[in-house]
Amino acid sequence: MILSASRRTDIPCFFSEWFMNRIRAGYVKVRNPMNPRQAKRIELSPEAVDCIVFWTKDAANLMPYLAELDARGYRYYFQFTVTPYGFEIEPRLRPKEEIEKTLIALSEKIGRERVVWRYDPILFYADFDLSRHKEWFRRMCGRFSSYVDTVTISFVDSYARRKSMPYRPPSDFEAEAFAAFAGETAERCGISCTACCESGALEKFGIAPARCIDEERVSRICGHPVAAGPDRSQRSGCGCCKSVDIGAYDTCLNGCAYCYANRYGYDRILHRLSAHDPKGEFLIDVENK
């Protein structure tokens, strides 16, 4: 089994203590996000878990626990999002300079192959236009070239409930122009560029379809073949293999304006998190709070 921790919330940033308590207990309980009355128990022993894929915008809080994960025999890698946006779009993240240093420190600790940099989603707002994206992407590729082997890009989706937000998706021209630049720039820095769930033909720019939960990467990290098969539950164009997600929606405190995993606003998240117990079996121990 490949464990996803998590597409639904930032476990490394906000729930590292809870996660490690579940690792020590050897199991976790997760509610069906479509029907919270349904719950299942997931075994977390090293024998049951081939690999853990962490998704985060800031891994600092989990890093002190990595030695324990290693000692217990777990294998893992990180999908680590670092974008250039300011507090207008990502209001509750630490300063980006500090987060960039965290990515570098993480890579120095666990190795380049186990940190995938995500530059996504790509969106435009105020004076943050194509030229600024190119400037930031070039600089970040140069800085991360020794610390990641892959960068994943994607373009922001226009969810109906987000239409009033102060950003917009790129036009077709802007998307192609950035993709061409990103493919060339990443290659020059020795980084493979992939695209997550993008229907356009970006291969002409040297950008392959992303496999964020990637059985080939998992197999290399584990040192033996891991055959998980494609994940049919994901959206169209997703190249991920099957995994089991242990997160919960509406629990992330990063507050990113474009987030699909927080549906009801910051006050609702705070209300739900009042039910969080770092020693609990569930991340949120309520059926519908």
C-alpha cells in the first residue's frame, strides 16, 4: 500500500504530532469524505506501507520526526509546493525565503530523488504576470537544481465558488508561453519538468505528464518493484497510481485562495479543528462538524 499524506490537507505542516502518534499506534481511522458516517481502519505498520507520499507547503514541522520514521523502516518522499505568491494569495505561509531554505535542508537530509518540487498552481493576479512567473521560475530552478530532480507545474482551475477571487487562470497563449519557458529552463538546470492533469500537448516543450504518486519512484526508493496500478478515482489526466489518503478536507490552515480542499472558509476550519485530538484515531473525530 502507498499512503498519501495528504491531498486533502497539509499533514506535515499542521498535523505532524498526530501523524507520528498514529505511526506509533500502527493504524489510523479515516472517514469517507463523501459519506462521513462511513469510516475505515488503515494499518500503518512498515509491513503494510510500501511508501508514504507527503504533500506539503512547509515540511519544517515533520523534519524532526524523519529519523524516527527511518528507524522504524518507513520509506517516503515529498511533494513540496513552493510558489512565488505573496500573502494576497497564500496568506498564512511563512516567508518564502524560509520555506525555500526548508526544502533545501530537507533534500540535504533525505536526498534529491525524495523531494519533488511543485510550482503550482500557476495563476495571475495584480501585476504578477507572465514575465514575473518567468523571473521567479528561473531563479528557483537555479536555486533548487542541486536539490530536486523534478518540478511539477499546473495551471489553476477556475472553480465556480472561486470566481470572485483576485486571480485568473492564464490564457492559452500565456500557458503555452510559460510551458515553453519552463521546459527549457528546467532542462538547462538539470531538472525534469512534468505537468499535473494538463490536457494540452505539453510534450512538445519537453514536459511529460506528471505521476505525482509514482510507482516507478516508489520502487526506486523501496529498492524493489511496487506495482500499485492506476488510480481511477482521480480526475481526468491524472497519472498517479493507487494510494490510500488519510487526510480530511476543511482542516488546512494555510488559507490559500485557490485551494480546492477547503470549501467553507477559515472560520469553519477553526470550528472543525476544535475536534482535533493529536492522540485521536481520526484526524477529525466527527461525522459532520
